[in-house]
Amino acid sequence: MKNILYFGEKHPDYSVPVLNEREVRAAAGILFTFALVAFMNVVLVGNFFLIKVFIILFFIDFFIRLLVNPKYAPSMILGRLAVNDQKPEYVGAPQKKFAWSIGLALATFMLITTVFALASGLTTCWVCIICLLFLFFESVFGICVGCKLYNLLNKEKAQLCPGGVCEIVKKEDIQKINLVQLLIAFLFILFALYLFIFRPGVLQSQIITCGASNSSYSPCASYNNNAGSLPCGANNNAMPFNPANASAPCLFR
């Protein structure tokens, strides 16, 4: 059993157990994709089936990571298959164990409230959003939020951090950002918010109204014929989705 129940791999060049960061990020990306689809089904359709499936699988995956071995967790296996041809990037296992403990705690909370107690509410929604943010930062930016908390709460600082952030003292020129770059990024975000909040009607003019009988294509047609219900409205006269008026069903359950 000792050959199975351990956390992190031993490497002759490092004093702490290590994990492959590429594999970890790939696993986080897989989980994030599933979680985002499930969460949007709750927000846009009010369907809790996918989110419950995800929570169960998420709990199982993190349970295996922490209490058995990360390399036997399903998402880590899929992540290893995805990046198998890439050179490993070794990171310290202790800080990942701390971060994933937070993930398991969040998964346990959602499992109890959403799957067993059937009491999804505002708190559960925010916990789900936090999980999404953690997975997003891990997979897209390589930023382990839990690992940063590890450094704040432990006397022994993390070693072998992703991207070498624990060892970087001075940034190289290619890492620096000037004022022009910041201004461009700021204006881009400002313009995106303007389109989303203040001008949704302009972009909605080409959206097919849900249940429109005269249109050549209706995204709700299959639901009308097969399930008898529409994913984007309560009846055939439902209006197109308006982000300005939208509300998440999970906030009111």
C-alpha cells in the first residue's frame, strides 16, 4: 500500500516531492470546462442536473488526489495523456496538497448542500464561482491561488513554484509592461463592458427569438418536439436572452 498511498513523486534533483505542473494545469483545464458548462446550465436554463454530476465527479477526483495518490485521479490521468509529449515542469507537491485540500473542502460543501440536501442557494453559488475561479487561474495563467495562501499561512515557504515565481528576484525586459500596454488593455476592457452593459440591444438584433414560428431555424425546436419545454424560456413567446435583465436561478432556489 505504501507504493500507492503517497503524495508527489521523488526526484533526485529536488529536496521536496514534486508534481508535473503541465499535467496539473491540463487537469484543471478539463475540470474547468466541465464546470463552466454545468454552471451555465444553471444560470441560463435553470437545470441543476449537470452541476450535480460535476460536483460528484469533482469530489471523487479530489478525494483520490489527496487521500490516495494524485496520479490515480481521473482528471490527472487525462491531463497526463494530454501533455505526455511535453517536457515536465516540476513544482513542489506540499503547496499543491494544501491548495487541493481547499478544493476538497469546497467540493464536500457543495456535495452536501446541492446533491444530498438539495438546498442550493446563494452560498452554494458563490462556492461554485470560487471553484471556477481557482480552476480558471490554474489552467489559464498557471496561478495556484491555494499555493499563495500556503505561503501566507506557513513558516516554510513553498519551493519550486509554477513559473519559478518563488525564485524570481528581478523581472526581465520581456516581462515588463509599459503604460501604453496598460492603456490598451484598460480601453479594451472598458469597451467590452460598454457593449455588454449599455448596448446589448444592438447585438441582439440578429438573435433568433426563442420559439419563432416563421424562422428557418430555432435553437429550441428540438426541445419543443422532444422534451416539450424550452431551455431559454417558459413558453414559445420567450424573448431573446438579455444580459442586462438576466438573473441566475441558483440565487433564488
